[in-house]
Amino acid sequence: MKKEGVLRFLVEIAAVSFISVSLFVLSLHYFIKPFKVEGMSMEPLLRDGDRILVRRCFSPPEVKRGDVVVIEAPEGGYAVKRVAAVPGDEVSVADGELFVNDRSEGRIVLGDGDLIPLKGKVRIAEGYVYLLGDNRDKSLDSRAWGAVPVARIYGKPVMLGGAGFSGASGRESSK
């Protein structure tokens, strides 16, 4: 009788363990997704080959200037970019520098042919963000795409290369 009780207990433990691990793996795949960074557009923060975990957004997330997000890129795949401007911000370029609300955000590269030159000040519409790669010389971003719908944001990184990472990055194609 004791053997049957022990066997039943072990079977129940195995069943509960299997169900728990299965639910964990499914939720990890559905809510948090691992990405491998491809490309140089977010250097030095993220380098080609870095691995990150991204918390998926199921509704358009709240974003602020400086956040790093993973988006569904206009040309397909995913891209990781930094939010340079949010709805209501005014974006302009003068003498090779990006200005957001008349404040310099640093040098950007222009005249590449693929890049959309800003003419005067452009106000970012509700539901859109202006995204840039940290490595401006090697990034395909809102300078080519224009403002990106917030609905295209896949998620925000929660872990980077084994270290905790709050609110910042994702995977990108080599653009």
C-alpha cells in the first residue's frame, strides 16, 4: 500500500511539474521573446550579435523620449531604435543636427539618398513616434521611414546580454 501511495505522489508531482514547465515556456515565448541583434545601428549600446529579451506589447505602449523599442520594421523583420520624438514634439534639422522642440539631439547624417530630408519643423502626430538608431551613420530609421506608428512597436527590452536592462532595447535587421 505504501508503494502505491508513493508512486501516486510521484506521478502527481511529475504531472504538476510538466504542466508548470509547459505553461512557463509558453508564457515566456508569448510574453517575453529573445532576440539576437543584427547590425550596428544601436552601437555602442547594442552590438551585432548581442542577445536581448523583449517584453511584448499587446496594445500600443506608452513611450517617452529616450526609450529604446523593438518595432516591426517597414521593410520587414524587426528593428531596435531609440525614441527621439513623441506625439506633439516638433522635429527639425539644421546644419546636420537634429532638433526636438528646438533642443539639439546631436549630429545626424543627411544626404544619403534614402533619407527623407525634413523641411522646416515637423510636428509628430498623435499615435506616431520619431525613431533613430544610436549609431547615426549606420542606421536606417525615421530619417528614411518618417514617423512610425506606435502600433508598430513590438515591445521593450527587459534584459540585455545577461544583465538587467530597464526600458530600453530589441532586435534589428542590419539596417
